[in-house]
Amino acid sequence: MSRTPLTLGALALALLLACVLGVAWGSSGWMNMLNAPEAWQRTVLFDVRLPRVLVGLLVGASLAASGAALQSLFKSPLADPGILGVSSGASLAAVLCIASGIAATSARAIPLAAFVGALSAALLLLRFIRSESLFTNSPRGKSVSLLVVGAALSSFLGALTSLVLAASMASYLVAQQIVYWLMGGLEARTWEHATGALLPALIGIAVLVFRAPELDAL
């Protein structure tokens, strides 16, 4: 997991450049607003583009951090939340939240449901880890077996998600919302989304950075 300062500096510079381009690119970029910007131009820049870029930054950083941690933990470059079933658990819970109508009651319902689903999948995987009968005595054998179990869990949860989606096809709006959530997207992101993602992302990344020496030792 170690990186040279030069590499880290280059990556940080590339990230900064991507964020600047994400905000400035377009017919209403800030280069056009240096001279007496109009109100609608400031709205486009600060209320439409900037929150979208920040949400993308936070989500990307969280996915990268979780992927790096799982790869260190399982000693495999294939390990990530998608393969181990964590993402599938989040998807299933979010889809159930949408299909049941709970998502319409609160803007926080879907993120909370996704978190509970991901945590449940992770705990289920942890239970498999502690089941000594499923694994060999070799640490490498345990890692390989765990990846296989995670892939099977991911496929099973993905099948349940498809089942819920098929059952929701009677309502076009519900099915559309489910497909949109599963596909993902940054359009129509607001400051509410950015501030809502900020604290969980910072806490999760800070914990992983704090435990980085232990992950490296593994």
C-alpha cells in the first residue's frame, strides 16, 4: 500500500485538476464569470456543478479507501466490496426500501437502508470467516475461500435484487427509481447530498488511515 511522495503528489495534482475541470467545464464556466457574473451563472457554478463534483469526490474516495483496505485484509487484488457481496447487500436493501415505499418518507431512508444492507452482508461474511470448517489452515487458503464465498454471496444477493426489480415493474415510477439508483449518477446532486456524504466519508477514511499500519502488516 506504500506510495512514493512523487506518486502521491502527481495523483493529488490530477485529482485537483479533475475537480477544477468538473466545475469550470461548460458554457457557464468561471472563466466567463470573472467580469460581473450574473445570478444564474453563480447558481450554475456553486449550486449545480460544485455539489456534483464534491459528491463524486467523496464517493470515489470512499470506494478507493474501502477497496484498498479489503485488498490488504484479504491479500488479494481481486477483493473489493462488489466481489465480496457488500455492495450487493447495500443494493438489495436500497431496492427493498424503494419498492416498499419507505424511500418516499425521508431523503435519508435510502442511504440508511443501503448502509444497513452493506453492514449485514459484511457481518454475514464475517460469520463465514469465523466458521473454521469452511477454511483451510493456510492463510492464503482462507483468503481464496473467502473470496469464493463472497462471490457466491454477491451473486445470491444480486439475484434477489433482480427479483425485487422484476416484481416492481408494475409501477413504472418505482422501477425507474430502482434502475436509476442501481446504475448511479451524479446529476441533480445538491448541497444536501454533499453534506450528507461528507461526515461518513471522512470518518470511514480517517479510521482506515489510522489502522493503515495494521493493514500493511497483514
